[in-house]
Amino acid sequence: MSAAGARVQLQTWSRHFSRRPPRANPSPPNPSLTSPRSSAGAKGTVVRRDESAGEGTQYLAHEELQPLAPAQEGEDFLSDVLRRLSASDDWSLQFGAIDDARRIARFAPRVLASSGQIRKLVGSIASLVESLRSSLAKNALRCMGELFATLGKRLDQYLDAFLPVVLKRGADTNVFISDEAEATLREVCQHASEAKVLTPALAAASNRHPKIRVQALSCLAMLAQRLRGKVPTARHSVQAIVEATGKALVDANGDVRQLARVIATVLSTEAVLQELPSSAKLSASALPGIDPLNFDVFDVDSVLQYTELTRTQALSPLRVRSPKTMPIPVRVRSPSP
């Protein structure tokens, strides 16, 4: 590949991770709900209000959701929310109902956990994620991400049906939608059970559409980071990711290949790699100069630093300094609970 071609490819790859501006909360009640949608060092920045949909629609950040009134902290209000979510003839009513579902998830999660209506709520939100009205789809994606951050593994049973939808929306040509879908994907990959996310992600990694394969490899990179160090209990899952990564390293799409290198870097310290046929290929693909134990694939800035180093190596391979003289400052993730 020519230097110009490599530059264009890597700029495209960087945009995949840098579309979303920081949106943080100086003192969030639950940091795990906001950090996946913010880049490193975003503490103290102004919370972003997204009003780009027109028609007076305002997208609320998690921190801007209003507390529930005492009368709303019960199943009757949840039933009313479900009724409004189904009001297909009134999109503004549905939009407001999505925000109310988000309010319940934030301020009264026990109602969701004990009501027995989680399946109906998830089904309603998932159908709106596929809405042709982008404002509804965007807000529904935001709601689903917050539901996973709140309920975590309790939503595992819905992943086979829901994750392919998120991956598809992440590949949407409308950046307005794809940005939100990528943020939701980070929530899902951080809070759902690794094994449950793995199956649909592996299936999507061989999808015929390259943009969906990119989303799937991004998901596998996040799972690889969570599974790192859990071998032998997660041995089978790690091996499955390694096999998918080996195939992705020779994918026709450059963005897919770059994400495969991300996974190779994340897993480069795992002893299990030495026992697999593709270990040599993955070890050779891992980028020198990055400490894989501190490299955070959930952090947009860390990945941007990665792609910048990759760009330097691709364009000037003879001038690259040794790894010891190229420290990459990355944010250290807190251990997953």
C-alpha cells in the first residue's frame, strides 16, 4: 500500500473512534453509566446537550434526567410508560416515554427488577432502536445502554436478539445514529456477561458487510480486555476470539485489520496464545511500544493514540524509534466489578 493510501485508511480508522465528543458529569451518582460515553480526561467538562434532531427534540444526558415523583416510583407508572412506548401514531409521546424509562432505570431500578415487565420494556425499546425516525432510534439506543449499565447480566437473555441490531446501527451511514450505537455497544460490552456477548459478536465478525465486521471486532476487543487474565476459566472464549482475530488480520477491509491488531495487542500477554496455531501471527501483529496491561479499548483517547502510532509506523517505517523511547500515555482502567 502506498503512503497516501495508508494515510487515508488510518484517518478513516481514527474517525471511527473519534466521532463522539466528550460528555461527562463532574459528579455522577454512578460513574459507570457515563464513562463509556466520555473520553479520558473529560472530568469537569460541560455536559453536552444534543439538540440536532430538530422539531424541538432535546436529548438528555444521563445526569440531566429528572428524579421521579413519589407517585411515579411504582409499577403503575412503568405500565403507563410501556403503553406510551407502543403509541406508534405519536412519535413525540414515544420519545417522552423513552426518557421516562431512562428515569426509572436511574432512580427506581428496583421497580424494573421486580416488576416482571423487563422483557416487554426491552422489546419495546429494541423495536424503537430500529425506527426509521432517527430521533427515536437515537434516544432508544441511549436508553438501552443505560438499561444494560443498570441491570447488567439480568439482560443477558436478550442479547442474541438485541446485539445484532446495535451492531447494524453502529454501521449506519448516518453518523447521528452510528455514534450513539457505538456508545451503546460499549455499555453492553462492559456490563453484560462476556460469554453471552461473545456468541452474537463472533457471528457478526463474519458478516458480509465490512462496517458490521468493524463493529463486531470492536466488541471482541472489549471482550478480550475483560477476559484477559481470566484464563483458564475463560479459555474457550479467549480461543474463539483469537481464531476470529486471525481471520480478521487478513480481511479485505483495512479497518477490520486494524481492529484485529488492537485485539492482538490486548491479548499479547496471555500465555494461552503460545499454545494456539495462530499465536505467531497474533504476536507479530501486536504493536510494540504499548503496554497491553494499561491499554484501554474502552477509552477513545487510548485507541486514538494507538492509531497515531500505527500511522507513524505505516508512513515512516524506517524512522520509527524503538519502543523504549515511544511511551504512550494511556489511562488505566479500573478493574471490572
